[in-house]
Amino acid sequence: MRRIVAGLFISLDGVTQDPQNWQMGLMDAEAGADVGRGMEEADTILLGRRTYEEFAAYWPSAPADDPFSSYINSTPLTTGWHSPAALTGVRRGWYDSLQHQLALSTIEC
């Protein structure tokens, strides 16, 4: 069984949207280390549709010397957006397999 571990930027009043507009000023070495640990432990990244689309538009062509670029481009990405009709062949098989594994998963926050 696989686990889903949520790593979120969330404000004290529960806001998670648009972290790029508020969280960067709050990042320090300790917060960066926490994010880094979460990234080291992840074998797959599960994103929402909008975040996936934003990442897919930028990271594949981002500079290779960017540390996050090498991480994001070498770690399998999937999305909670359910549109498997667009997937074929190996990607469709991988999607179906992941969906089955996620159905058996526990969720940690």
C-alpha cells in the first residue's frame, strides 16, 4: 500500500492558494530544510490540475543547473485531475496502475 503525504504551504487562517504571492517572504533555512526533506522522501509528485499545467509549461525547459529543475524533471508527476482519455499506451497503463495504488493508499497530513 502506498501513502500520500501532503506537503502544503498553508497560512494560519487556512489559505493554500497562490503561495507564490505570500510564502516566499516567510521562507528561511529551516523552512527550506523541511521542504527539502519532503522532496527527498517523495517517489512521485501528485499535483492538482492547475499546478500540474503551470509546472508542465515551465519546468521541462528550465535551466538544468537549477536544483529544483533537476528534481522536478526526474521525479514522476501525476495529477488528481481525472482525464485518462487523453492518455495512451505506456502512460495510460502507468496512470491506471497509479490510480489502483492510490485507491489502496493512506493519506497523511
